Amino acid sequence: MALTDDTKIMLQAAVVLVNSGVVGHDTLATVEELDAWYADHMFTEHRSAGEDELESVRAVRPVLYQLLSAPRDDAAALVNELLAEAGAVPQLVRHGPWDWHLHAVPEHAAPATRIVVDTAMAMLDVVRDDEMSRFGVCADEDCDGIVLDLSRNRSKRFCSTACGNRNAVAAYRARQAGDS
């Protein structure tokens, strides 16, 4: 079964959020960077947009990393735990440009809670459809970034273009050194 569009979007948002703290320098260090992440991924107006919110969102990155990098059975247990902690009650909603989709917490819930619950809800589909192989850790030796591979042939190895380019250049240089 193919993952739904809202599942893919939330997984991509979660991967970008997680990788903001593990790939290179922290790219979620200011409220402005949080605003940019929201604009690119979350589409929510229910925010306080201050330092407290920034810190609460930054604080969920480790649990999301754990969820996205866990084996299937561990991911299922963690999904259940996260949804129970949040008191999640799945409901169909329609808003803005989105047709009917699932939300599991009220729209006035704290943004960090919404992020965790929305990611857990997306992971429900991944676990049920046995699609955990879509996740991996970056093939760059110096990177622990999460890779989300939504390609048909599941060939994505690097978490970012930067990691892929760095490895391509290193391989090129190694080939050139071998030809000399």
C-alpha cells in the first residue's frame, strides 16, 4: 500500500525537524528558523511563536529521532506510548486546502504536542504497512541524520544533498588518486 500524501508530508516534516539538530550545525536555533520550518511543513496558526515554543519543539527532536530510527516493533510501542501520553483522540478534519484527514489532538494543543502526535499518527501507517525500510541513517560516516526514502527503488542513502555531494567528491578524489 502506498503512503498517503498527508503521511508523507508529516514524515518529511519530522525528518527535517530531527535532522535540524543532528546534521551539521543546529538549524533550529532561533524563532525565525522555527517560523521558516512551520511555513515549509506545518501550516498551523495556533502558535505562541516565542522562545518557550522554540525550546519545546527542539526538545521533541530526540524522541522523534528514536521513533524514526527504531525497528518496527519498537516503533509500534513508541507510537502507542506517545499517543497515550498526549491523550490522542483521532478525528477526521478538513481545513484550508486540505481535504479530510486525521488529527488526533485539538487544534489549540501545544505545537510540540501536535508535532509529536502528528508524527506518531503518520508512523501508524508506516508500521501497519511494514514500510520501516523507508527509514535509515545517513550513509555519510560523519553524519547521524535520518534518511526518508520515498523513491520507488528505495535507493536514497544520504540525508541531504550536502552529505551526498561530500561523498561523491570524496569518491571522485579517491578514483583520481588511484589513477595517478
